[in-house]
Amino acid sequence: MEQGAEHDQRVMNLVAAAMRLPEDERSAFLERESRGDAELLAEARDSVEWEVRMGGFLREPLVTMPEMDRVFHAGQMVAGRFEIIREVGEGGMGVVYEAFDRKRNQRICIKTAKLGFRRALPPELEGALRVRHPNICMVNEIHTAQTPGGEVDFLTMEFLEGETLSRHLASHGRLSSEDALTVARQLCAALAEAHRSGIVHRDLKTGNIMVSRGAGGGLRAVITDFGLSGENSEFAGFGTARYMAPELWRGEKATKASDVYALGVVLYEMATGVGPGTIPAAPSSHAPGLGAQWDYLVMPCFAGDPAARPEAADLVVRAGRKPRSRVPAIAAAVFAGMAAIAAAIPAVRHAVMERLNPPSVRLVVLPLAGATERGGTREGALVEAAERMRRLGSARRTVAVIGPSDALGHGVRSAEDAGRVLGATHALATTLVRQEDEWKARSVIVDVKTKETVREFTGKYASLHLDDLAGALTGLVSAALHLDAPSRGEELNPAAGASYLAGMFLIRRDRRSYDDAIQMFELTERLDGRSPLPKAGMAEALIQKYQALKDRKWLDSAQRSVEAAQSVNPDSIRVLLVAGMLNQVAGRYEAALENYRRVQEREPRNTEALRRTAAVYDAMDMPDKAVSAYRKAIQLDPDFYAAYSELGVSYYYRGKYLEAAQAFRETIQRAPGTVQSYINLGAVMSDMGRDAEAEKALMASLRIKETHGALNSMGAIRYYQERYAEAAEFYQNAVGMDGRNFIYQLNLGDAWRRLGKAGAHDAYQRGMELALEELKQNPKRGYTRAFVGYFAARLGDRSRAKDEIEQALQSAPADVKVIRRAVLTYQALGEIEQAFDVMGNATPEVLGELGRHPDLAELRRDARFAQLTGKAGIQNGAR
Amino acid sequence: MDERPPEITQLLKQWRCGDAGAEARLFEVLMPDLHRIAASYFRGEREGHTLQPTALVNEGFLRLAAAKGVDWQDRGHFFVIAARIMRRCLIDHARARPEVQFLSLEGLPEGVLGQRGKLETALAIDGLLEEMGAEFPQRCSVVEMKFFLGMTDEEAADALGLSLHTLQREWYRARRWLFEKLNSDEVKPGQWNKAPNTTNAS
């Protein structure tokens, strides 16, 4: 009967949905939605029948529904004078209570952080106390209360009647144009006043605005929470993403200009009842009653360049103006309105025009129906098509293309899968049917959201000319999605098409088929020596061969292929990308950056080049630049998962676990079916000691697909729990799936050592060999060297262990994994002094993790350990 | 910071690893504290004033965490144990003071509600949970968290390390099991009617 979480989910979702329907519709609904799954239908039906029979049995808890994480509760007397009456609202981090001030005999509001969040209010709040304006919530004082959990700061504020603007909009829809204008004037004036006092709100949104109707019938709006959202985390604003100005996505600080952007979104929402979305249409296009004045008021707030946005004080003037004469037709008004703004303010022109562009495309090229991991020319045609479609990105539209091999790797076979698993917007489905000597191709582009066919295509191809299909499909996508034409100078002689496509398929399918791919590209080059494409493909296959075998000569061969490709067309994007890849692998980082810079010049909206740039910065140990490049990629297409995933990995290796976890959650949100995101989240959670969450994530990944990464991480969790036998079993399975990973060998060695097994030595020995092989190829990498040091320590070579660790620390002083490994190595050597020395440089996160490591029990007993972690705790609290 | 050994953390760890003795010991260690906290709330109870067991346990956790160095990571496990203790506290309290105002078990089918006081229902469920716990220990924890502690589905799933939907399915199964038992003749012959089936169209 136990069919796992997925089954539970299907049943419970069906039951919950059915229970919301009128009784007489439930049966038909269940029949339809169970889609022929008789077992599911029977189970859901049975559950619904029982739910009806049980009524609300036990649904209400014995005593009232309580709230977790609360500092105060109703009835409590706080600080000797404030009586908590009830909770009136909660945000992500804080809770608001209605209270009665016994000293002043008045109703007030109290705001406090939830348990587990910062207990102390941010210092910038002091400024907010000074602002006085009828449309800004008056903050009286900051108080401190003693609670069992320690000291907690709280704020007392003016008690406001009414409801939040977001709730008002949700229940009443958009404001009437008269109300909207009244509120707009109030909000603009309030923000202008705060900005005049030098106060930035940082988190302006409809949820932070209270509206109430006065005795005269007019609306009063009050902005709350000025200065309350500190800058404690880069991700602080992710919860309210739609109010975030583009520069905040890039990691820049909140400013008055970003407040103006947020105000623009608020005004837009209250006037139109909908959010502006990625490309705001003029407000007047949503609500015919709104004059062009609204377009004039709101649209400039969305300028991409903060300097181009009006100041809050300007908005007061704009909101105060009498509406100008109406522009007749709505469609004309939209364009005229926007064009007028664009023309009037040159700096805004670019931003407005950019927003007129259509939204990002995330296209999945689906594998051929019935495709397996084997394949050849036919599959290669799709691989090549995906490759060419990536080049369709233009100045107008950001395009991400996920090729058929990647799709298959994620188990994506249909348009529906593409949306569900990878968050795609479009899918290209192709069937190929053999008809005598020809292949009959039929392709459709489907809009994943609407499930509608955007465009269809059929064609016939001779077996040898299937590369024409790649060209045709590229054209199809380009025309259907309004993309620029493919770039020139990358043509291939038709005769060489078949072998080229087979080669492309092989290098994209996995990273082990390089020998076959090399053969295919050699053949292609003999048939067409003048195209850069087979040379670029050859170079990529050779890079794969080098990475697999770590023999320098393949890198040199790859270099020759790149040069040959450059001699044909040095500015071909495909050639630039492979050159960048080669330069990065060879450690010529500056040259790699130059290659990708050129790709970006040619394709400014290409996220691939940005993401690769970020990876190079990561390799160069320049985390700030890496993060900034990832953020730019995210900004180009906030809904595409790949950049979040890579950003998370980057954070992870810097020991920024909270940020990493957040980035992985963002990834899962956008691509819920990708195994790797769960594995990554599990690894971070495990490093933070949040075992339950880590296990949850890892088990989720294993349910999608068994991978050595997840097995290894599960092993690590068990190791930290000191359940060594179980840990060893997981590690053994990981090693069984991938015997060439020295980390798995290391972990297995550790677990066996703990269990007193003789195999530990062999595992360390094997790990040492693997690490040394890798080190030989890239001697500069401190990360690998640190592991060599650890293996040496475990194998009894003390002097080598010390030597390698010192070198590793020198070459990568900021790499937390190196620091961590160094501490563990010194511990293994019994060099406690040096272990503490190194720990002085560790981030609080790494210290926290080391504080739980079973191998460091001895270190923890030393008073210095508590001192270090104590200090880190303070640092942590101030972040 | 604190020189005392973090016994609760140790016990939670042992219990998590399946050491049944640790549970009994945890009860011993935690019961007096949680009971005292609970009792102080009951004493302050007034007309219309409602209890907040989760808040109460949370506070209990905070106090213990501060006093005895309990790890924050152990919060989920702590809740599993605390829910069981709260069940005992509430039941003990109810037995001692039968006039205690439990909130309405809204939506209980009329047949059931008419026959039984809320308190009696709670006591009956408490009795049945022993039986359930023997066969489905996890399901028993679910009832303790949902019914006695009033946790949300998300909180309970988190504390038990289950997926949200699995938790919801377990909760459904537990309710159904209890409902069937309560409506069977074994509990109290003659007092229980079958739930009215008249509204059940499907």
C-alpha cells in the first residue's frame, strides 16, 4: 500500500480539490483527474467518502490553533506597561500585535521579530523614528523586553485602523480612479518626506501600506515599516521580488531610486489591479478610465538606470497635475504614452524600449519520440539545431535553449515535462518517420503555458542531408518566436552534415564518447575543410578527452583544433565559446574572459556567456565578480534556473551556506524536476547541520534518480550522526557508481577507519592516487592539494602532509573547503596548535560545521574552540 | 558557557537513533518543566482566554535550551517528544479539573457531538492512541502534534521529517482509524451511532 510521497501527493491533491467542489461535481471531477488510473481513482474516491462521513472530525485541535515562533502572546504584559491584545499580522520575519499601552492609555501596535530571526532591530531604524508625516506610520519608541529566549527588541507604533493595501486590492480589486489618485498623492508625498530626511524604505510594497476610509469617505494610506528591513542578507528582498528594482537583483544596495521603482509598482498595482510584469504595458491600457497621466506618473519609475528615475518629490508634482486630454484609442494611447516618455527623457528611452521587448524564451528541444541514450545522425540533427538556436538570442530577447540530451538527462520527454521539470516557456517536439529513402519530419513549437501550438512544420530529408533539418528547425524557431536570423559564417557543406551531426550528438550526450566523436569530426573535416564547425566540435571532444584522461597532450591537440577553427572564422560565436572553454580548462583565465566578453558583445542577452564568465571568476577566486556576473545572468532571465544553480554552487564553495541554500531553493522553484538542485540543497543543509532538511532534499533527489552525489551526501549525514556503518554503506554505493572520485574514496576511508576496518588504508591509498592524478593536470589548484595533504596524513607520511597543506593554504587562502581540510589534516596529525591557527581564518559557517565533525571531538574540548566559535557567533549575529 | 553536560541533546540524539530507553528518560527530564509551564498557563486561564500549546512548548524549549544547552537543530525532535508530553499534561489536567473549557471540536458529526462532551472525546482519543501507537507509532505522533499541540501540517511534517503530503495522508489515516474506532461498539456500547450518512451523496 505504501507507494511513497509522490503517490500521497497525488491522492491528497485530488481529495483536497474534490472537497472544495460541490458534492454533486466531485465524482466526475475525480474520474476526469485520475486520468484512467483506476487505483488512484478508487483510493481518492474512498478518501473523499470518508472525509464527508467524518465531517471536521479532529480537524480543530483540542485547544486553539496556536502560532509558532511567537515572542509574545495575547494577555501577556510586556515591559510592565504594554498588554498584548492579539496578533494582527505577520511578515516573513516579524509579527505585529495590537496592544494597549497602560501608561498612556491608548491602543498601539507592537512589532517584533519572530523567534529565530534577529532579535535586535537594525540601527538605521533610529533615523526612521525622526520622520513625521500624516502618511507615514508614526513609530514611538524602541523597547527591550526580557523573554525566556533572551532580550528582544520591539517597536511601539501608532495603531492604524483598516487593512493593508494588498489585502484591499485582493478583496476589492483595483481602486477607483479617484481613490487611486488620492492615495497616489499621499504615498508620493510620504516617500518624498522620508527621502528628504535621508531615510530609505528598502521594502516598499502593498503589504506595507495600510488603508482606511475616514469619516468623510476619503481613503487614507499610511506607509509602515520604514527602515525596518535592514541589509542583513543579500536575499532579504527575494520574498517581494516584483517590487525589486533591477539593480537590486544585481546585488546593489537599496537607494532612494529603488524605493521609487517599488513605489511605481505599488501605484501600478493599485491603479490597474494587476502587477506590471516583466514588461509593463502602460497603466491606461489596463483600465480605460485611467488617463495618460498615470502613464506619465508611473512608467518613468521603471527606468532600468536608477539615475533616470524621477525623484519622489518629482512624483508629487506629477501626481498633482490635472489629467491631460485623453488619447483616443487604447492601443494607440499605450504606445504613444510610452513613446512620449521615451522621447522626453533620453536616459529612459533605452529602458522603456527594452521593456517593450517580448519576455525571455526558455526553449526545450525535446528528444525524438522513443529516443534512448543511443542515437546518431537523427538525434544529432536536434543537438545541432539546439546549438544553432542558442545563437538566435538577439538584442531584443533573452533565449535559453536546453538541448535534447540535457532534456533526456532530466527525464523530460514532453512539453508538459519541459514546463514542470525545467520551467521552460516553449518546447519543440519533433517526430521523424522513415519513408523509403527519406525521413519525414514533423515539428511543432508548443507554448508550454497555454499548451497551444505556436507553429508547425513538416519536411522531407534525405538521410545524408539531415543537417538541413537542423537549419530548418532553427529557422522555424527564429520565425515563430520573433528572434533574429542565425549568424553567418558557420555554414557546413551538406555532404559533411551526417557525420558532423553524429559527432555533435556524441559530445553532448555524455562526456565519455569523445573517441567516437573525434572520429566523426575527422571524417567531417575531410568532407568540409572550410567550415569552423567540425574544428570547434573536434576541439570540444578533445577537451573532454583531456578532462577524462588528464593527459596534457589532448589539451595541446585541442589547442591546435581551436587555432584551426579560428583561422577560418575567429569571430564565430561557436569558435569563441570553445576557445573560452579551452582557455579556462588550461588555466588561462584572462584569455577565457576575453573570449566570453566578445560573445557578450555580439549577443548582449546571452546568459550562457555571462554564466561562463562567472565560472571563470570563480576559478580565479574572485567571488564578488563571479556573483555579479551570475546576477546579471539572472537579471536577463529571472525565471531560468541554471544561473541560480551555479550561483548557489559558487556561494557554497565560499562557505556562504545560507545564500547557497537560498539560491538552490530558487533553482528548485524554477526547475522542480532537476536532481542536482536537490542534491545541492541537501549538501548545504547537511553542512549547516540541518540533517532533517538535508535528508529530505537528498531523498527527494534519490526518488528522481539515484546518483553518486546524493549517496555520498547521505553518507556524510550518517557520518555526522556517528552512524558509521550506514555511512560506509552509502559511501560504498557512491564509489560503486563513480570509482574515480577521490572524495568518495576519502569518505569511505574515514567511515571504515571509524569502524576499525582494514579497508580504510586501501581507500585512502586509492583516493591519494586519484587526487595526485588530478593535481598533475592542474598543479595550481589548492583544493586538490589539500586533499593530497589529508591522504598523506592518513597514510602516515607526516612531512608530506604538512608540506602539501601549507602549499594548499597559500594558493587558495579563501577556499573554505581548503581551510576545512587543513583543520582535519592537522587534527589527524595531532598538530592542534596549527589546527587552531587555520581555524582563525574560517567563516562562522565552517566553524559551525567543524563544531559538529565527529573527528574533531578532541579539538572541541580545548577552550580555544569555544572561544573561536563564540567570536564567530558574534560576527554571525552582526551580519 | 555552561559546564553542565547537555543531557537533553544527548538523549534526543540517542532517541533519534532508536534508543527506546532514551524516550523514557527524556520524559523524566522534560515532564516536570513542561508540566510546570503548562500548569502556570492553566492557572491563569480566564473566560474566553485560549491556550496556546505550541507557543507553550516553544517557550518550554527556549527555557530548556537556555538552561541546558539544547541544540537548535534538535528542535524538530524535541517537538515530537513535547507533543507527547503535552498530550499527557492536557489529559492529566482535564481529568483533574473536569470543568476545564476545551474549545469546540467543530464539525464533529452531530451524532458524535450529541452523545459526548468534548472532554470525553479527548479522553477517548487519548485511550485509543495507546492502541494506535503500538501499531503505528508515527501516526500516533501525528495525532499528538495535530490534535493535542495544534501544529500546522507544515510544522508537523517538518518535525517528523516527512513530506507535506505524506504527513497529510498519515493524518487522514489516523483520523479515519480513530473515527472508526470511536464509532464502533467496542468503545462504549450503545452510546455511539454510526455517523449520519444522509449527506453523503457520492
